[in-house]
Amino acid sequence: MNVLVMNCGSSSVKYQLIDSTAQKKLAGGVVERIGMSGATLSNVRYDGDDIKIAGEIVDHTVAIEYILAMLLSRNHGVINDKSDIHAVGHRVVHGGETFSDSVLITQDVIRTLRDNIELAPLHNPHNLRGIEACNANLPGIPQVGVFDTAFHQGMPKKAYLYGIPYSLYSQYKIRRYGFHGTSHRYVALRAAQSMKRNPSDLKIVTCHLGNGCSMAAVDRGVSVDTTMGFTPLEGLLMGTRCGDLDPSVILFLMAKEGLTMNEATTLLNKHSGLQGISGISSDMREIITEMNNGDKKATWAFEVFCYRVKKYIGAYAAAMGGIDVMVFTGGIGENSKEVRKACCEGLQFIGIDVDDAINGSPDQEKNISKAGTSTAVLVVPTNEELVIALDTVEIVEKLQKH
């Protein structure tokens, strides 16, 4: 089955066409600057054919038209007809408490997603636009929603409740939701497979480290805690997000700087994190370069980043009563030997130690733990698009059987 996987943002659409049977990406790319001047579509085919075009892409519906035209292109495409797309799988950021699994998108589901917009105002409206655009361009093709929050719906109340009046949770659903669930789910399962173990026998800590960062405690296949909370702002230090912060700091800054709510939100989400501490960049590669050149603020940014990861490793060892496997994934987790080493330093007391030679090897998927240690430390490239495609196939095949 060919599944078109969509990830729709405010001014971009990332996409992949995946042959789910072969688990192979046929083509993929991104439409950028939707609704702005200089809009482009970049597409890469499975054989390396690479093209970038510019156009007047006024909205998401037109963006989908461009994507379909590219996939059907005689010179650059991979399909002959729209009917060669058998289903569409959408990354949807927030499913609230309603969705603990992927679902077939119906009018009732769309209504529920609209109800959840206030929980994810920066993401869910654009996810909905993508769904509506696919309805317009691919009428009758089944669509499936795969939620970033769904994997974490197994958390117990002790992990997701905040220390505020329970009535506020009841009324406004203010709680820890967690995000990056599709990635955490994939790498936990892949880690178990690579070790030839059943996920239900393992206590796994997954570290998704990229521009956005989160960790999860996966106890016997179930996410029992995660670092991101009501929004993706909580938890680890990130590229431009502050992570864990005393709430009073926000109130103090709003008073001292005369910030509006929107300005405070922008400060914490766009101008903090690695960028905020270093004053240089949100890119860990640039931080490490400047740290090696002796820049103090770059060094502090690196150290704060890795220290927070290490703290949560310890916290999740306590939460699960130990760790069998730790997994690094995401752009930083997969590519930065320096970050992986620093995050694991001093954790020999819980069986974590890194082999420097293997850690620095070019292999994409690898076990970097020292021989004889009790906790496996793995690097596993994430593949959220494949998870979305396979979930979509499973749901559509059930629908066809009925």
C-alpha cells in the first residue's frame, strides 16, 4: 500500500510517499513559505533525483496540488495516477485525552480536533488545514491521524497531574501530555528488536534530542513518564525553548520588562534554550565548535543541556526501578558523540558507560555501551514517517475488511 505521509505546519508541508509493503520511501520533500513570496517545493526521489521549484503557493490546498503534481510528474514522479495513493497519514500534534491511538479521520474526529485547538494553538489548526486540503485534492481516499501525544496516554495520574487545584484539571484539562510520542514509540520498539528482546521485558529510557528535545520512561512497552508537559516547552533545554523553569520567573519578567503574554511566550519558545544561553546559535554543532574555541557561554549552554538529560536519566531510573536500555535519537542524539558522552558521564553506578571508539564510529545504528555494563546504550535513528505509514495501513486494512 502506498501511503502519503503529511506533516503540516503554519507555512510548510513536509511529505513522504511510502511503500508500506517494502517499507521504502518512494519520494519526499517539503513545501516552504506557504502564503508568502518565494514559496518553493523541494522533492527527492528514492533514486536520488532532486528538484526544487518555485511557485505561487497561497495556501495548503495549493501546496497539496503541487505535491501531487510532483509525484505524478513524468520526469520526477513515482506514480501514474492519484489512485496510486491508497491512503494518507497525518502527523497530528495534539489528541488531548480523547485519542490514545491512531484513528481514521471522520467528521467526528475533525470536530474533536477543533475542540483541542486551545491545547495546541500553534499546531492543530495547521494539521486540520492539511486534512481539509487532502480532502479537496484526494476525495474518497481514507485519511488517518497519528498523534504526538497518543503514546504517552498510558501515564498514571501521579506522572501527569500538576500541583494545582484538581478543579483546574477537570475544567481545562491542564496536565502533562507529552509529545514526540511517535518517535519514542518507534525507537523503543526498534531498540528491543535490535537486542532480540521483547519490549514487555524491558525498562527503556528514550532520549529524542533535536531542536525540540524530550525524554520518556518506557516501562515494558508503556510510556509512564515524559519530560514535555502541557506544552512542548517543559523539560529539557532545547534549541530555542527554555525547558524547566520556575513559573515565578515568567511573572517576574513580565512585570520587570512589561511583557505581554504573547511576548513572554515568544521569549520562552523562540529566544531561550541553547540560543538564549550562548547568544550564538540554537544549533548544537555550532555550540560545540565555539565551545572548542573557548567560548564560555557556548560551554555553559552545552553543559546545561547535557546536565538536564543526565538528571532525567536518573529520575527515570528511579521511576522504573532501573534501566535496561537507554536510546539516543533525533538530530543531536543520532549525530553528536560529544553530547552522548557528556550525558552518560558519571552514570556508571546505574550501569551506564560509553565506549568512546564505538561512540565515535560512523555507524548510524549502534550499541555504544562498554562491554560488561548492565545497561545497553543505543543510537537508533528515528523514523516517525514509517510509524505513521504503518499505523495508517493497519487502520485502513481493518476498514476494508469491514
